[in-house]
Amino acid sequence: MSQVVLVNSQDKVIGHTDLLTAHQNPPQLHRAISVLIFNSKKELLLQKRSQSKPLWPLFWANSCCGNKRPGSTMLQFAQKRLKYEMGLDVKLKFWYKFNYQAQYNHQYSEHEIDYVYLGFTDKKPIPNPQEAIDNKYLSLSAIKNDLKNNPQKYTPWFKLIMKKLTSSDILTS
């Protein structure tokens, strides 16, 4: 089982544990990444999470997301994870980080400090089917409209990110 990086509320590393243990209720605070990839039409790449995911399977999320593993920087992990999940090798820029909690079911929850990265490419993603079963590019207005009408289709961290994201944040090169 993959190890994740545990942190305290000041985001200082305090240890490691396996992925499912970190997510068992009550969840342990750990680091995560979220990547948002934009194309030249200023659309955001979304992924539909694989049914094999233990938390929020078959939900729509940002371009790539993952729980930080030991042994690399946050940026290195984000780039490696993007390549693994979506087959994209893209230069990423740190945008911001936030702390959130969300309960999935009686057994599993999230409690993460999520580092959000932005990137740009017009390359076609090649999703890893173990991670994402579908993907699409949508405009911010289309996403925000669907979030308003169908919030149950989206992961909780993506909803939080979308509350902050504006058109001026979009990378265009």
C-alpha cells in the first residue's frame, strides 16, 4: 500500500502512514496535490475518477489529484502524478494551498492540506484507466453552471477550488 505524508496543522511533516489508514475515520491530516490544466481555449481539463477509487469513485474532479508520497518535492510529485494519471508532461506553477475536511462515508474521509498547481497544454490527455475513466475540457462558466445544478457529481476539493478560480487565474501559455 502506498505511503502518504502526514502533517500537523502548520503543514510540518510528522510522519507517514499507508493511504487507507490516513483516510479511515477519523482521517489523519496529510498532504495532497490538485492540478488544473488549461488549453488555449481557456478551458479546464476535468477527469472522471475511476470506479476503483476508495473515495469519490466516478465523481468529476480537477485534471489530476493525489496524496503526496515521501521522497519528492510537492512540485515534483504533482508533475509525476499528472504524467501517471493523464499522460501529460506539463510545466506547473504553484497557485495556493488550503486545508479541508470532507466525509465520504461511514468508513472514509479526507483531511488534507491540498497544494494546487496550474498548467497549460493543448496536448491530448491519455488517461490511466486505473485513475480516470473519462475526461473533458470545459469552460469555467460551463463548469460553474454545472456545479450549481449538479453539485453531487463533483468531488468536495474541486468544489472548493472552483469557488476561488477566476478567469484571470487561467494560464494561457
